[in-house]
Amino acid sequence: MGWRNPPTPWSELERILSGRPRTEAQSPGDGNDSPAWTRRRIPFTPTSPRRYVPTQPLYAELHVHSNFSFLDGASYPEDLAETAAELGLSALALTDHDGMYGVVRFAQAAKDLGLPTVFGAELSLGLSMPQNGIADPEGNHLLALARGPEGYRRLCAAISAGQRAGGEKGKPIYDLAALGERAGGHWAVLTGCRKGTVPAALARGGMAAARTALDELIGIFGRENVVVELTDHGGPEDADRVDALVELAEWARLDTVATGNVHYAVPSRGRLAAALASVRARRGLDDMDGWLPAAGSAYLRSGAEMAARFARYPDAVTRAAELGAACAFELALVKPELPVLWPAGETDISYLRRLTMQGALGRYGTPESNPKAYQQLEHELRTIEELKFPGYFLIIKDIVDFCTKEGILCQGRGSAANSAVCYALGVTVVDPVAYELLFERFLAPERAEPPDIDIDIASERREEVIQYVYDTYGRDNAAQVANIITYRPRSAVRDMAKALGYSTGQQDAWSKQIEGWGAHLDNVEHDIPADVLELASQLQGFPRHLGLHSGGMVICDRPVTEVCPVEWARMPNRSVLQWDKDDCADTELVKFDLLGLGMLSALQGMLELIPRYYGETIDLAKLPTNDPATFEMLRAADTVGVFQVESRAQMATLPRLKPKVFYDLACEVALIRPGPIQGGSVHPYIRRRNGSEKITYPHPLLENCLRRTKGIPLFQEQMMHMAIDAASFSPQQADELRRAMDSRRSVQKMEKLKASLYEGMAGNGITGAVADDIYEKLAAFANFGFAESHAISFAYLVYSSAYLKRFYPAAFYAALLNAQPMGFYSPQSLIADARRHGLTVYGPDINLSGAMATLRPAPPDARPTTLGFPGTVEPAIRLGLSSVRRLGKEQAKSVEAERDEHGPFRDMADLARRTGLSTPAIESLATAGAFDGFGLDRRRALWSAGVVATERPDRLAGLGLGADPPTLPDMSPMEQTMADLWSTGISPTSYPTQFLRPRLDSLGVVPAERLRQVADGARVLIGGVVTHRQRPATASGITFMSLEDETGLINVVCSPAVWQRHRRVARESGSLLIRGRLERSDGVVNVVAEQIHKLPLQVPASSRDFR
Amino acid sequence: MTKEAVRTIVVWCADWPVTAAVLAGDAAEGAPVAVLSAGVVLACSAAARTDGVRRGLRRREAQSRCPDLVVLAHDPDAEARFFEPVVRTIEASCVGVEVVRPGLIAMAARGPARYYGGETAVLDHLARTIPVPCRIGIADGVFAATIAAQSSAEPGTRVPPGGSAEFLAPRPVDTLDRPELTVLLHRLGLTTLGSFAALSPRDVLDRFGPEGALAHRLARGLDARPLAARKPPPELTVSTVFDPPVDRVDTAAFAARALAARFHDLLTAHGLGCLRLAIVACTEDGQELTRCWRHDGALSAAAVADRVRWQLDSWLSTAGPTAGITQLRLAPDQVIDHAGQQLGLWGGTGDADDRADRALVRVQSLLGPDAVLTPVAAGGRGADDQVQLIPWGEPRQPDRDADQPWPGRIPAPSPATVLTAAAPAEMRDRDGVPVTVTGREAVSAPPARLTVRGGVSEVVAWAGPWPVDERWWDPATARRRARFQVVTADGVARLMSVAEGRWWVEAVYD
């Protein structure tokens, strides 16, 4: 479980909480568990559930591609099952290419319909490379049907092995002979479509070749397992081919079966299938014409239709039904267990207890000195044992231990993570006893949830942890969870427009008209042509390809490859299941989330820099609790660079929310999310915190559960408590309710739960409007709830990063630079913020800089800093060589290594000779001022760079051309700043606007820092460099811009009308002059733009726009 | 020793590709228009510029800045054609006119200046007579004159002799249009042509190489090439005679291609490249038309062919010669040494092919290029689209590739008679009910009686339906039908189809 932003948009939630009338909006997520957006699949609901009776003549369709054949198949598995049931088929197979991607959905849908299911796959033989972009994929196909669960297991293993052997995504390699062994008689093998080995041989070499190919199959899989497949799509040559195959079967004394080689449920999907084929081949339909089927004939047919079509071979239809009946089974998989990590002679719980107590000694001291903590530990261990979770905790512990051993910063997060056990085990650094976090809120025997601990890992080093898991538990037993990338309206419009031959510009224009991925095609203004629209709306939601879940891994005690095939991901060395998290959950595979977090990399960097330059060692677990200076800084929204609370929206809320203690930060994290804030609402919670709104409760019964959040539900856990308290639900019922609401499960189920909720509330005397109000709140929050347990773990990172910024600012900024790209601000804005706090920053220097940013003693004349411990001098920040353009991290490191090994560089020629850097790299270094130490000004150095670059490591020294530069113009400070920005993106000693200040003053421009003194509502002229342009989907077209000058940041709000009027300048200019009205509330200042002009400042555009 | 730059007049029509498009009726005057070449904006109209469209932008970006942008493909033929009247107007008053590209003309100033009594007078005269908006620059050397034209208001700017360097000095180095060089110059603080020009040529050559040295010459107000371009020997001229005279653009263009190839081969054989090309055409009534085309580097065979085609197109389509062209001559006006491509050691195509080609070309020259067609096997599913006729001389590349599989194509043996327009027919079952095919590809009843042009015959054998749903994405060429092979009692086999309930005979097997 993770970060879920659900179908209900924030504005809707706010509306309900504030009691305003309903408006319509939707914003589903991308299916990944990233903090901001995710969504759950809505389970299949059959439109007409009924008792299933197949119709006569009996027929089972055994060759079926769903849209999980990725761009080769134009119906969902669910739709295929439903149509098959309508047609009265006796069984339906799913045989996607090289995988079992759709089987969980398929099995669920068919089970609900009562339709018998057959599982198989079409294996691609003889691929030399991935086949996307190729009009006619190469190689042959082999259609294998599992004869039962054992056959399924073997087929999954065979596909996994083939995918593994291919060594890259989309290129499985099977050894045909070995497949026979893997099958072990548990598969029925069909001769397949025109790309099957037998039909292909028939087309190529006639009967003789076909006989050879068929003999080969018989030799490998056994006569009793090979079936000759007859397909007739109504082509001029199909009847002849069927005759030839029948003759072949008679010759080989094999059975024949009729199939439809189905690629979609109904005829009308044929055109979408053709469009998909051209997307797969990466060309327009016009160029694909010669490969497309003549007509859309690959749809599901009834027994009667097949009997008519195969009137000459009625047995083939009957035998399809017979084979279907023989192979059909219900997909109920043996769930693998977690691996055993405890030593012989112990049990999982005894081992966990031992490890916990060992750790507790260090964290809590002896039982005598801290009885409360040990009481808590005992209680938790009992619960963990009762819930049978010890194995889960042991794996978490194992992964965290690996990180600790390797010096990789990590932190547990989630319901189970907020336990004293996890604190004792070193999984988290938040002491739940000290922070009075009640374990019951997170983990209780009544709650039927699977355990939930995500591990956040320093993003730079997450790969090491993932590889550790593969190495430790084995490639067969551990795999990442997939994320099925699906078509959204934008991509659907784009791909279909491309297929239909519209130009790239038109594709862009149309897909842009559908802003944001929340939009639906039917409620957006657009001028997309009908042909594109029709295909695109069919395509919406289709799986596009398999991606990686952000960090989920399944770890088992036996090969998971036999439960679900595993294939390579695009990322090197990552193997991934063919199922997404919902499929895994449905089959009860336990998922461990190993998520990369940039802030942990940054914190790790700070923890490494602090001992070296401050002479202290920091333990994140032992920071002073509730440090007042840190909270003061947070309340002042002085939070550039601080985790989670640095964005424009979040900074605008801190002064209103006024956090004072750690728990406030958890509330802030749960509440102040991009969605909510950009919804533009002043949240009722803030009003209540500030006393401008009375704290009330919907009903006295809810006071207990909502008291700590002022009567407003903030956390997901609270909503379950509301159901328990108001309607006397059992915890299981509450959980069921949450999930039903969350995923909008079947309407009937929801109605049933709703009825019992109202019944329960009535039993407690809650009826009428109050009951409706509670129900609405629950429904809204089910979708929005940010789990308190996760909020607390994040809050600790907010607190730690804020604390380090407050007291070790130089280390803070340097580490943030080194952890880029991350966060909301560009390196230039981070450094500008550092300078505004009085820190000294040096540019890169070839002999003094490391590859990465480092700290140096501050110059004697350094200004006092406004951050850091009073009375101490903050070190200066020295930018790293890797910040220089055209000099990558690797090259910078090799320069540093060369210098460490053979001493400082004597001059530029020496550098060129020893490192072999390219001319452009040396030129960039020159422009960045990295050769100032050689007594060369930047321009002379730049001139010489071109000439000394003839010095190479493989030439004799001093043979390069002479490098005596001519006289070149001196650099003005402004030019120097521009050179800094050009070469490193950072101007360490100045901010470009400061050189314009006299002119700006004369125009009456108010600098950022003076805006605080301007009266509310006054008209002001402001100017600065644009750092951000944002247009949140929830803000009804308003564009937010951030401007920066040498004194600070300014928030600009731009209405759609103003944006439209000035859009050229507003969008294209790197720096702007804006006239507008100042708005102030609770210490937050915005400028509402009225006029926008270009500011004549040649800064390279580097703003972060519309991300 | 520095050779003085030649006094040069440059006439520049801003955004010429756009102007030509407006003249051609492809775009309305005043509309936001961009002309694209290779996906990048080559020129745009003032209206498009107001919305932020710029040269060099990618199509995507341009369209996003200006949503109602009219995007047109670069059409050099049309640009040259519409430019011809402009050139002719100028030629009426000046000699030695060279076309650099459609929209930009250069000529030596000395002659006209003497005739009109001074450069300013020439400038005034040209500004009065040229029929399209343009600007004129007069300076030492083509580069300076071009900049003078481009940076001045109408009508133009005259830079006094010897004043080019001074004139160029304050302009940004970006004027050189060499992005890689100028980004370095900016970083060195050399932001103006003057500051760049002030460096010593030796230093520049050391630091920036030959390409930099060339730019340096331009910045100093000198001509691009210090080497004296040679006057070529007369034997390098090629010509061809037309009998009968040519008066159609396509025929002329066709002839131009071969002539250009000969011309280029000849120069290449001498190890020469052409910088300036004179195209000369003689007409039936004794006119001789000449035009010079100028180019920065050596012209390739294709570039020569392009220019010849543009020029003939221009002459013929803009009331040029009053009679047909009888002779066409290509003369290199300036050449440089150029190590070009040598002919293949074993020669090219065989003599026989050559002779056949000449014969066919001869027929084409008599009857027009479209009169000589040759069949090429093409791809397709129907009987009628498996052959395509292509004019001789054009690439024998069918629109639909025959090598693709075309699933569902009518198999061999192919019908001998393919009807150019399908003949309507009626098909009924045994009970006299019209036979139909359902959306799920089922035949309503077996076909029994066929009626074609009033004649009724019994169906004795049939195969099908073979459904086809082709090119549904393009309404103009879409085909949705089900095909049948039908043999009737009279022994005739037909390829038939039914579409929207109506039957057609597509072809007959004889």
C-alpha cells in the first residue's frame, strides 16, 4: 500500500468538507505508487451476471489474443470473456504473446461469468531482436495450451526461461527441443496461425516442407499433444490452406481443431486492431496497408458460425470444444511463502524477538530504564506473531541491514513501520514511544490488511539494494512488480492521429487540447477529427506496454517464475513479473516496496559532509525533538530545499498552518499536497487551527476519532475509525468499506455496505442529513486518505532536512547540489537561497574543486550567516567540476582522480595532456573560470583552450601550437555572471538581476524582499528571472509563475485572460517585468498579474515549466 | 595582399518563400504562414513572427506558438517561378545579374552606376521599378551588400566604397550565420563583427581554422573567397537542341535533367566545380535568354539540375519566350578546382539501354512525358490495383509496394480482363431473393442466378465471400466489399463483389 491519490479530486473533497454544492471532475492516477499520483484498477464487473450455459453446437475458442498481446489485440480479456459467454462458447482460452499478462483479469472475469477458462501462450520462435517498429515480425509462432495447473506452471517457467535467455526486453529465445522437455506432456500444442512453423512451411515449401515441420513438432511434444489448427478468415486462399492442413493431419494421424485466431471480441474492433498494428510497426496505416489483413475477421464466433464456416470439417469444431473441456481449469495458484531467514533451531518469531531485543538495548536502553518501551515491544511482538507477520519483518530487517552495512541511507515507511519493533530493528528512526504514536492505529489483529512497510532508499544507491535482493533470493524467487502502462486520452489521440496519417504538429495540437492526464475525451473542448476520436476513445485505457512499478518487489521461497512469467525490464539487470500490483495482490503475492528518494541521497550527502567540515557526527535517529529554531524557520516558510514543503504551494501554507511540533508536520504532509493546494482552497483544517472557524464534529460519537485533527478527517486511518465509531462497524467491515469506496468495486457491493452503514448509524441515533454528511465525508476520504503512518515517516524527513538546513546550511546546500536532479528548485535557485542566507559560494576551480560540490573554510571577510549555530562560522561552498557543462560526472571524477594521484595541474596544457579532455569541455571549464588559478582570465583561457587541446595524452608534451592569446575585451561583472550561468547553470557570486537594479529602481520595480512591506491590494511593478511556470489541472486555467531576483522569490498568479493576452512574452521570456496587484494573507504574498513585459536580461532559459 | 572586394548591389526580398506562396494562392496575404524545409521553419510571414514563430524552429514548436499557423512545404520551383518577373525587371536596367537563390539577387554595381549616374541613382531606380517589396544594399562584396539590404529600411542602404568594414563593425557576430563559431566568439567577448575583425588573420586561422578564417574575411568586409575564380575554357559548355521546339514546362524540365548531368560530369572530369552557372536558352524566333546563378560552394549535379529546372519553369510559365525553346546551353561562369566524383572505372549502363532510353525520350519529346507509360507490378488486393503505369524516366517505384504480402489479395491465375469501371449486376438465390453478406461475413443464401446487362445465367460454382475492408481511413480510396468468384452455366468465370447490397462484376477470367 502506498501513496494514493484517488478518483475523487481534492476540490471535490474540499467541497464536501466545506459543504458546497457538487461539481464534476475526475483525476485518476498513473497506476504507480509514486507519492503524488496513483490509482487502483477497478475490478471487473460483469454487466449481466447469470448462470452460464453453453449453446449448441459446442465450441471452445482456443486461440485468442487480448490487448495484453500489446498492440496486437484490440479487446480486453474481460470483454473477450463476456462476448464468449454471450455467444455461448463452451470454453475460452487466452493465448497472448509470450506471456500471462492478462490471466488474472481474465480468470476473474470468466469466473464471475461461469465461463470455463483455458490458459496458454503464443511463443515467438527465432527472434533476433525486439520486433517493435517492424511491419512484419520475424520468426515463427508456437501455440501452447496448458492442460491443467501443472501445464500452466511449466508454461510460466518456460516463458520465464525464454525471456531470461533472450537477455533483453521483448526478445525471448526458446529452444524448441528444450520446450518439449519443459512441457512434459502437460501442454497441447497447436500448429498455429500463418506464422506457425507448419503453416509457414506449407506456404514456403509445400506439403513436403509442412510434413517435415509437423514431424519436428511431433518428435518434440509427442503425437498425443500436437493438434493441427484450422483457421479460416475468409481470404481467397484460406479454404485451400485448410484443405492442405486437413490432408496433412490425416497423413500424420493427428486431430484437427478449428480456431478463430481471435484478436478482438467483435467485428467492429477490426479497424482498431489495424491501427494498433501500425502503431506497433511505427508507421502510418498508409505504409502498413500491404501487411494489414484484408478485413477485420479475427473476432469471436459462435459454435453455429464456426460450424457453418467449417461445414466441410464439422469434427474440427467439435474437437475444439473437447480439447477446451480437457484443458479448462480455474486459475487458483499455490501461493508461494516468504523465504526462511531464521537459523535452524529457531522459529521466525523467536528470531525476530531476539533481533528486536538486541536492537532495543541500543535504542531504548535496558528494560528497567525504559519499561514503557519494552511493554510496547512485547505488545507488538504478540500482535506480529498473531498476524503471522514475523517473516515479513525479517525480510525488511535483512534489506535494511544490507543498506546499513553498505552505508546506504534508508528508512521504513508504512503502517507496520511505525512500530517500536521497527525502531528497535533500525528500520526507522522515528521513535513511536517518544512521539506517542499508537501502534494500534497502524497494526491491529482486527485489521485484515497485509503488512505494509515501504523502504525509502537514497535514490542514487537504490539499484545496489535491488540487485542485492536479486542476488540474495535468486532471480527465480525475486522479481519486480510490473506497472502496466496504459493509454491515456492524450497518448491515445496522438497514436491514433499518427496512424491515420496526421502530421506531428496536428498530433501535438490535439493531444495538447486534452490537458493533464485526468481529462476525459468527452468533456473537453477540442477540434479533434471524428476518425481520430472514434479510435482514440476505443483505445483509451488499453495496455500500451509493460513498465516497472516504482519499487515493488515480490520475494518468495520458491520460483515465482512458475506463478507468473518473469521477463527483462528495459533497465539493465532488472527482471520483472508480467503482473501489476493489483494482479499480485489478487493472487496474494507479498510485495516489498523499495523506493528511491532523492532527499535521502541528499541527507546522506549531508551526513558525510558534516563530520568532515564541522567535526561533528549526526545520527538522524537522535536529532533533538521539536527544535524551536527549526520550527521557527518552517513557520517563516524559509524552506527552499526542505523535503516536501519547498514548493510554491507548500510555502504558501506554512505561515498559515504554523507548525509547532513534529505531529503538525505529519498533518502538513498529509494535507498540503500539490492536488489539494492547487485546488485553490483555504482548507477548513487551517481555518480551524487558526481559530477562525469553530471546531465541530459531525456527531458527538466522532469526537474521539477526529479530535486530534480538529474535527476534520485528515488521514486514511481516521475514515475507518469513523465507520467503526459512527456505525459500529467491525474493523473488517470498515476495511471492506474503504476498499469498496476506494476502487469503486461493484455497485451492488457498495450498495450493500452503504445500507449496513446507514443501518449502523441509525442504531447509534445518527440519521437524516447528519448520516448523509458522514457518508459523503467517508466516500470522499476513502479516495483521498493519505495514511497517517506514511505521513509520519515523511514528516521525519521534513524535520531532518529542515533541521540540517537550520544548523548546517553549507552542508545542506552542497549535498542538495550533489543529489540533483531532485526537488522543486534549480541549482541556481538553491545557490541564490544560500547566498541570501549569507553563505559564500565559490565557482569551480580545476585544482581546488572536487568532482562534486564540497565545503571549504570560509574567507576571513565572510559575512555573518543567518543560518547555522550562532557564533560559529559556516564553511563556504565550492562548486564541483561536474557542474560544468559538457563535463559529465564520470569525467569530473576522473579529473579529480588524476589530480589526487599525480598532483595539481600546472597549466592548461598539462590538464589537456593528462586527462585527454575534449576541446569543448576545456572551453567550458575556461568559461566557468576554472583556470582563474593559473592567472588566466576567462577569455584568455578560453582562447588558449582551443590551442592547448592539441596537447593529447598520446603526444609528446609541448608540441602543441603556441597559445599566446591576443588582447580580448575585459569581462564586466554582468558578463561574468552570464558566463557562469552558461557554463554551470549557477552564478555563485551574484544574481543576474542585481546588475539591472539601478535601472529597475528607476522604473519603480519593487525587489522581492521589499514586497513584504507593501500594503495589501497595492499595485506593484516586479521583475525577475522566471523559475517556474505551473498550470495545475485543478486551478481552472490559472497559471502560477515564480520570479526570482537577488533578494528572493515572488509568487505570481496569472488569470487565463492575462495569460492569453501576454502569452508570447509570458511563455518565452526567461525574465519578466510584471505589473499587478499585491495580495496578502497570513503572511503569504502573491502578485496578481495584470500586465506582463519582457525584462531585457539575456539569461539562458532554465525555468521548470508545466511539470 | 588583399584583393579588393567588388562593388556589389544586392536586392533582397524578405520572406520570399512566403511571398511566393501568397502569389501562388497557397496562403492569404497577411495570414500567419510558415514555410518548412526538413521539419524546420525556413521562412515565415510577419503575422507568424508576431506570434513568436522564427526561422529554425521545429514544426512542433512553431505550431504551438501560433496555433492557426498555415504550414507549407518548401517549394523551390514555385519560388523560382514567381521570382522570374523580379529578375527580369532588374535585368531590364542592369547587366550581370546573378540569382543567389530565389529572393536574393546580386550584381556588380559598376556598370549600372555608370549608366544611371551613380549608385544612389541605381538604388532609387531599382526601388521604383521592382514590382514586389524588397530592400537593396550596395557595398563592397556580396556579404556586406546583403547585410546592408537586410538591415536597412526600404528602399535600401548604400555603404560607401571602402566603408564595408566600418559598416559591418557594430553588427553582432551572429550575422555571420555560423552558430558554432558565434557562440565561442560571444564567450570570448567578441560580440560584434568589428571586434572579431580586429583580430589578426593569423590568430584567427590558428584558433578557428579555415572556416573561421573565411568568416573573418567576411567580417572585415572582404569577399568570401580570396582565390581568383577562373574563367573556364569554352569547351566546358554543354548544349542540347530541341526539334521540335519545347514549349512545355514538364518536357523542358525533363530535358534539363539530362543536360545538367552531362554538364556536371564534364566539369567533374576536369576536376572542377562550378560557382556560377549561366543558363542560356535560344528560342524559335531568335531570342537568346540568359541567366546567371551563383552559389557559395561548388554546385552538385542535382543542384545544377534544380536551377536549370527552376529557370526553364520560370521562363516558360511567365510569358518568357514568345516561341518554343530550340536550344539550351549551360556554361560555367566561374569554376574552382574541385576534387569531385570520378566516373566508375567500368562505366555505367550498357549501350543498348542507352539506345532504348534515347528512343523513348524522343517519343516523349514528341508526345509529352505522359504519353510513354510502362507497367510496373504494384501491390494490392483487387484485380485492378496490381499493375501501375508509370511515365518513362520517372522512378519505377509503384505507389503500393508489390513485395509486401497484401493478405487477402486475389490469387493467381489473374483474370485476363479487368474492367476499368465495375459493371453492375444482380445476384439472386434459388428463391429469387437478392443475395447479401452480413456484417459477420455470412452469405444470406447460396448465389443461384446472375444477371449482367439484362442477361441471366445460372450459377454453377462460386467461392467466397472474401471480405475486404481496405483503406477505411481514407474515404477517397476506401473499399469495403466482399468478393466472390462465380462460374455461370455459360462457362464464364467472373470476379464479382458485393458492397452495400449491390453486386458488381470486377473482372472476367477468359
